[in-house]
Amino acid sequence: MTSEDEKVAAIVNDDTPDFGSKIDRISEETGWFGEGNATIDAFLAGHIDAAMAARTLTQPIDVMYSSGDRLAKQNQSEGQEVVPELEWTECQLWNLWYSILHSAKRIPYTEEARHGKLLDLVTAIHACPDPPAPKPRPRDWIYREDGKVWSALLLLGPSGRESWNDCPGCGAGWSVPERCAWVNVNAWVARLTAEGPIPGYFAVYGLWALGAAFESPLELPEHTHRPRPSVKIERELLVETAAVWVKFAGKYLYSLRDEEMEEKEGDKMQVSDLNTPEAQLPWRVNQAEWTTYCKGRWDFWKRRFKVVARGEGLEDGEEALSGEIRELAAEAAQVIRGLLGIE
């Protein structure tokens, strides 16, 4: 066990801090993407409203963006006692979205009202007027959108992708708080995808979650940065993550189907053997755009959820998952039944 692992274990075993504080401390020790933000915390605590929080968060970025980062260069040349890179527009945007995603980790996904409030904050940020584009426009890549900073939620996508590197087994370990944080942020991003100001923003992450749980073989321990403690723990996390995607974004993801192509070619996507190797799954063989969300794939996911719910292992030799995960799997299977129109 490394010294970092020992520090994380001490945090996990300390009953003094609440869950959110544990996530903050673990993030600090492990170097996760994102940390707490006083404005976001004040908003979530009800001290300021969404509009005020959005203005407080966006205005410094507006100023720096419209200056074309000339103000940052000026401060840097004058030797001010600041960390210059934190003043640059790009870094401020990274930090903003990292902080929001970190906040989502700190909130249990069962506290839907609080997750919804964080979603309201993103909606308020999206509603902020875009700052004037600098003239002349710098060649830096963040200026290619001609001032579409908030209307495009600029850098939210890349920030999310970097944050996904903090999944358990990679940037995070397999302790209970770390696994819970991972499910929490997936649940929130699912809601952002289905309910957010730019629908579908992270839709592919839902496919990753469902595919990892039910279509791909588990990685061997040596393929991860942090070896898993057991196959059961990894499987439980994958299934729970897939289940929250179905719960919070299943209806939206299902709506992305191409109904015309389903009518013509849908029968070709049916899978009779649930143990069909990943490379032979029909939507993997035929990777046309319409096959991505085809009914056959949803039916496959439903049946795999049902296997878990019955207390069976998904692969030979796997033990049954815990009762809580089996219940979530049963609920997800029922949601998909409704989407497929099965009584």
C-alpha cells in the first residue's frame, strides 16, 4: 500500500467528516480534477440564488475572455503576486466546470433536489450573455467559437472527459466513498444530458456506462492503475452506474433511435445468446449511426439487468451481487420494459 493509499484509507475510516468533506479530502490527496468552490457552495446552501451564483462565476471569465487574455499577460509581466496561469481564460473555464463536476460527486444521487439545484446553476450559466469576442481574436483554440462561451458551455465537454479519468481503478480507488462519488457524478451528468440546457451533451457517456456493464469483459487487474479488490465490487459499480443512467436519462437516450431504420432493419439487431462476445454483437458489427440506440440493444441491456436482478453472475464463476444492486437492476430493467412498450 502506497503512502497515498494509506492517507485515503485514514480518511475513509474517519467517522468525523460527512460524506462531502471526505470526498474533498480524498480529492486533495489523490489529485482529482476539481475541488470545492465557495460560490457554488453558497448557492447549494441557499445563501444566494442561481442568477447571482452564475454572475459571480462568469463575470471574471468574461473580462479575461474579452481582453483576449491581454490582462493576464499584463499582470504576468508586472510580476503581480498571483498564479498567472489561473488568470487565463482557458484555465478559469477548466476550473469552473471541474468544480461543478466535483460538487456533483459530493451529493448523493438519491438527493435528487440537490442534484437538480446544481443543474439549475448550469442552466443559469448557460443563460448568461456571451462576452464580446476580443479584437483582434487570438489564435488560441478557445476563441474559435466567436464568443460562444456560455451559450455553448465552452470547455464543459473536455472538462467532463478529463474528470472521467478519475474513475475508480484509475484516478480514484475502490473505497466506498470513491465508488459512491463516481455513481453520483454519473447520475448528475445523466440528468444534465436529459434535462440540461443543451440536451444530449454527454449522451455517449451513457453508452459507455451500459456497454462497460453488459457488453465488455471486465478488465484484468493489471490493466488498471489501482487493482480492484474483487470482481464483485467492480461489477457492482458498473451495474449501479449503468442503472442510474437508465433511471435519469433512459427515456432521452431511447428517443435518439432512428425509427425509420428500425422499421427496415431492426430485426437484424436482435441477440438470442446473452453471452455473445462483444465483437460479435450486431451493433458492434454494423456500426452505422442508427444501430447505436437500436431496440435490439435496449432489449439486450434489459435482459442483462434481469440476469443481475435474479441473483445470477454475468460471467462464468461470478457470484451474485448485493441485494441493493439487484434491486437497482430490477428497477432499470422495468424502465427499459416501459421504453420498449412491454406490458
